[in-house]
Amino acid sequence: METLNIAKKSAVLWAIFAVFILAIFLSLGNGAVKISISEISAAMISEEVTANRQIIWNVRFPRTVAAILVGVALSLSGAILQGIMRNPLAGPNIIGVSAGGGFFGLLILILFPQYFFLVPFGAFVGALSATMVIYLLAWKDGVMPSRLILAGVAISSIFGAGNNALMTFYPERVSGVLGFMVGGLSAITWRDVNMVYPFILTGVAAALLLPGKLNILLLGDDVATGLGMRVERTRLFAIGVSSLLAGAAVSVVGMLGFVGLMVPHITRIFLGSDHRYLIPGSMLMGGTILLLCDTLARVMFAPMEIPVGIIMSSLGAPFFLYLLRKGRGHHGS
Amino acid sequence: MDLKVSNLEVFLENKRILKNIHLEAHEGEIISLIGPNGSGKSTLVKTISRLIKAHSGEISYSGRRIGSIPTKELARLIAVLPQEKKLNTDLTVEQLVSYGRHPHLSFGNRFGSEDREIVMEAMRLTGMADYWDRSMHSLSGGERQRAWISMALAQQPRFLILDEPTTYLDISYQMEVLELVENLNRSLGITVLMVLHDLNHAWRYSDSIYVLKDGSVHSHGRPGDVIDRNMLKDVFGIDARIYEDTANNCKFFIPGGRTKEGA
């Protein structure tokens, strides 16, 4: 197998970055009202209050920023989890982080709808506590990745049962929570963005300490220990970072599945498994894919819009399968 | 710079795997651990490599308890190649070997030109320099093991622990690896502690041998003193004839048959 060289990998990273910038403009410009690039730049610079400026500043911008934050957070969370678990199936929605957040969010929406504004906070707390429970359940003289994933799948299914129970007992309130269940970015305001960006930026900053360590962890716990790494401590830190990211994302977008699993794999096909490239690549790729899918969600059946979660899974999954079949890279184990 | 194990006891899942182990590895020697499956050789090297916690007893390196040495510092003194190693698909030899610098690096001390030079030298020592940009997956078993050993050398250790370095390799690759280990020992003075399956290899390449049986040291000493018909019968349950290899100035044996059930 030919090995990708550094120049080629950097070029691929820049290419993804270019698409990312393009996706930002597509996201800002498209929706119920189409706005051209020149109008976007005009609205960004000028002080004049126009209808388009209102749309851009109060609707499109927060939504675009939220899509980027959520895409980055979920993809990064998935890339970290797949790295430390050495398992291609790991992802925030597989190991129970998303399910925990989702259940707490749903609990508030269905039982105490008057406190809907607490949903992000509840989802965040839920995601972190689910992670903690999973970690404790999997602990036995250290945490073996496979046990952690199994514990996560079990916890996910318990939270899933909880979600179904809530919806069965309160069928009249189900329609109100559908958006949260499938994951969507409609009605995002600056308030939502302001609430989560500190968490996501913290997570991103912490994640930038990880690539070298993740590379070594890929060689197995024994080799990593031999190289002087404190494996359990590193793994706990990485799990903490990824659940912080996933929890923050769930609190904005609801239970948006699949991004966290899919994006690191797609990135790996283009960039390989070296986390020094995979981590930034997954962040850019995640932001790009979520922006594109959310833009599609707005324009496909305009003026009606559909939740981005539906687009993500219905278009993303087949594309993902196609890449997996033709791709040369796959996750090492 | 000797490694000393005294009165070591190790439990795994409430089962006693090692008891009353005493072992000394003197600087510059090649020490081999042999013993039948389940005798505790792997557990012993894993405990020495801090992959398994000891229940009681002491392991010290040049007078310091191993548990009291910070793990990164220990990784600069002792390099470990465990049996279980994983590879991702697109790792090159150079990348793998550069991971050996990990214990020397820190947040303020990133990988630099000096480290690059050490990595190159580590690959030269094992004859892998020409393969630096090859993917690990494109290598033969022997080359791959040499690349792993280069990684361990990049740690610049004084002591090298190898857990079954020749397992799963064809006979010529087994020789390739053992000759390399012997060369590194002779030229760099690195002390080597390894688990070997093939008793004749242990005989041929070791300065000192520890024979394990049922979690304790059955016997130890120079190869010529340790390996005899009684030991082979007692520990491995085989009836063997022992011959003299004059070319390598060592003994070897050919098994005649088993002497008892299940040994």
C-alpha cells in the first residue's frame, strides 16, 4: 500500500478547508430567502438596517455558526473515541453519550415543558453523567475499550427505553419533541450559540493536546505503557473531552446521530489514521458536512424545511457506504 | 544497573500466578525465561514491565524500586516490546520508530532534529534504514519485528524486555531477530531479558536462563548448567537426548517423546 506523504496530506487539508469556506457562504446565502454573496458581504460590513441584514445577522449567522460548532464537536468527539477505543464503531451516539443527553433533554421537554430553556443544560448534564456511569461500569483494574463500548451500548439502550416510555405515556406531547429527537437546527438564536461555544472551544483546545497520544494508543495499551504513557489517565482525559464536546452538541441540536461516527471515517479515507491530520481534518470535515446538510435541509422543500438529522442520515449514510467500499483506508486494529 | 526481582507474588483474577520469584539480571547479559505454557513467563515479564501490578515482593532497577520511578523516566531506562502490538494501516517504519522518542519529549520539548538523528540511527542499527518510508504492513514478519526493535532502541534504553520476540516467525526470521538482539547486546551493551519458546534458541543465545514451572523459578544459571535431561523431564515432561554443537560451542537437544500426560 502506498503511503500518503506529508505534502499530500497538507494539500488535502487545505482542500477541505476551501470547501468548508464555500459551505459557509452557501449556508449564509440559502434558505427561504436567497441572498447573494455580495449582499452577504455588504450586510456584514454596512450598518444600514435592511431586511437581508436582519435575516443574515439574526437568523442565518447564528444558525451557520451553530452548524459549524455542532459539526466540529460531534466529529471531533467521534474521532477521539475511535482513537482511544481502537474501534471503528465507537462514536458519541454508540457509546451512550448522546443517548444520555437526549434522554435528559426529552425528560424536560415532555414532563416540564415550561422549563424548555433548561434543555441544553439538562442535555449537557445527561451526556456527562452517562459517560461517567459507563466509565464506572466498565472499570475493572482499568478500562478495556471493548468493555467500555459494550457498557455504552447497554446504557444507550436503557436511555432509549426511557425515551420510548416517555413518549408512550405522553403521546400528546410527542409532536413537540420530534425536532429534538431527529436533530435539527431550526430556530437557533445567538443565545443558543453563546451558551455552548465556550464548552466547544474548550473541548477543541483540549483535543489539540491529544493527536500524538492517540497515535501511540493505537499501538495498544501495552506498547503505550512501555513508551511511558499513563494509559488510563490519558484515556480518561480523552473520554472527558469527547463527552464534553458531544454533550455540548446535543444540547444545541438534539439527538443528531451518525455525524460523530461517519465523519472520522470519511476523513480517514482521505487523510489516513495519523491523528495529527485526522483530528483537524475531522473538525473541518464535520463542520463542512453539517453546513451542507443543513443548507440542503432548508432549500430542498423550501419554504418548508426538514430537520437536518433526516438529511444527514438519508444522504450521508449511502455516501458513507460508497466511500467505504471504494476507499483504501480503513481503521487499523 | 542491574534488575532485581525479589520475593515476587502476582495474582490475576484471585488466582496466584507467580509465587516467591527471585531473579537477577546483570548489566550486559542476555537473560532468557523459559517454561511451559502457563508457567508464568509472560506474567513475569509483564509485571517487570509494569503492565501488571504485583501483589507483593519488589522489583528494582539499579537500586530503585520500579514503582517509584516516574513512568516516562522508566521508559528511558527500560524499553519493552510486549507480545501484543497493534498496527494501524498506514504507519510507516519511520513514524513507528519516532514514537520511541515519546518518553524523551514533553510539552516544551518537541520532536527536533536531534530526535530525528536518533531515530535514523535506531533504524540503521537494525538494518531498517532503507525501509524508512515503507508501510509497516508491506514488511515481512522479520522486518516488522526489526522495526519494532528500532522503536525500542529509539528510547535509548539500557535494558530491553522482549516478550516472545520470535513467535509466529519463520525459522529464518527467528534467527534474524535473535542475531540482531545478540548484536545489539554485544555492540551497545544493552541488557536483554526475553521470553523464548524454543529451548535450543535459549541455549544458544543466552548468558543466563531462568526456568519457570507452575509460577516459581525451577532453576536458573548458565545455559550449560540449567538444561539437562532431568530438567527437561521435570519441567517440560519430555524425554530428550542432549548433543554438543561444536560450531557454536553450545549444547542442543532433540526430544525423544513425552514422559507424562499433560505436561
